[in-house]
Amino acid sequence: MKPVLFGSLILLAFLAGCTAGSSGPHHESVPPAVADQSPLGNPFAESRGGIGAPLIVDRTDLQYGTTVHFTRVPTRQELYDLSDYPGLSHVVIALPQWPTAYAKLEDLDHTPEEADVIVVLPGYPPSREAAQAWNLVHARVRLVVVVRDPPPNNAVVQDLNTLGALERVVAEIDPPDRRGFELLQRPLSFRVVRE
């Protein structure tokens, strides 16, 4: 599978699973129902020797760093606890669906200052309010939206264009086709998965 490149950041989505012996102070297993709904296919499925969640590689970042993964919006306490990790760089969140309001994202404002929040969202925003909620978050958020169909209408594209934190839209369309994305003002990539 080819990596998805945005800016100097590379997101590698592995369809392999978590290493069976993984553990740590904040390790949680991901229920199969949540794993099957991941916008990256099923990167959390169990298999031998896989690495689990999306791997983030920033080729411009040469410092020692730690990335912490979630499959839901972490609580304020969980974000506070991240200060225990040395060199915290990224908090990666692969959500099974769009949060519908800012109240569901408000805890992200308590992300440690040294870390950015990279969020992978599936599909198009279900409403303008769901899209605008991300503009109210004060943390350094970087959004990647993974879609499997062309936009249903131009209003959805306009909602994406208003997202200040949106870095890229990744379309899983085979064969790749830009129709419907002409008004998108953010980078667009195509992802084709072959099994």
C-alpha cells in the first residue's frame, strides 16, 4: 500500500492488527465493532505481527517523539495523563464517525501544548454544525477526511472548505476520478486498496 502524503507528514495506514503482546500505561484493546468502522479500513483488526493504528511519519521532525493513538475523542483526564509520555509529539484519533457538536470535542482543548492532534474522519460531515464544530477547537488539530464516494452535492464541499484544520481529503474511489471534487480547496489524494 502506498503512503498518503500531505505536506511533510506521511500517514501510513496498515491493514494489519495490533501486536498481541502490546501493553503500556494507557493501552486499551479496540472492540471489533469499532475496528470494522475505522475510516482506514480495518487497521485495528487482530493479526500476527501487525502494528495496529495508522503510523504517522513526519520527515521534517528529527527529534525524539511519541505518538499516542485513540479510536475515540479522549477525555480531559486522558489528555492530561499524556504528559507522562516523554517527547509527546502527536495524538492520533481515528474516529468511526463525525462528532456532531463542539461539546463532544471540547476536551481536545486540553491537549498538551507540545502535541498536535491528527484526526482521521470517515465520510462527509453529516451537517454544517458537525463541520463547524472543528473550527471551535483551540488545540492544534490536523484533519484528514477519508471518503468512499464523490461528494453528494456542492454544499458538502463548501462545508469541507470552511474547515480551517482540514489538511487533505483521501478518496477511496476505484478508478480515481476528480468529478465532484472540482470546488474542493484542499489537497485531494486517491487511495486504491487491492487485496
